[in-house]
Amino acid sequence: MDDSIEVERIRYARAYILEILRGYLMLDKSRNLIHLRWLLKLVDFRAVGELIWGSTMLSTLYREMCRATTK
């Protein structure tokens, strides 16, 4: 396969993963942003699958619930 096609596929996959992180898993309607640390996790595309995302999502949920109750 042509290297440029593979690079393009990886870019589209990163964009899709980022959209999932921002829009569904780490939903934050007040800021509509995603933290830079999640972008850095996507640098090594093949290692992303080895990360433990469950605890990350749970901690984000708890943090946002805490913010909601203290406002």
C-alpha cells in the first residue's frame, strides 16, 4: 500500500478518535474543548489501544460531577 494513503488513514482515524473523546466520552458542553494531554496520547497511534480508558472516563465523570455540585 502507498505510504501516503496509510498516513492519511491514520490521520482520519486520529480525528475520529478525538471526536469520540471530545463529543461522547469526555463531554463538556460548557467549554467545548479537549485537553492537550489527549492529543499527546494520540501521537503514538498504535499504543492508543493499550491505554486503559475506563478509569480515565470514570475520573472525568467524577470531576465534572464535582464541578457541577460546587457551582
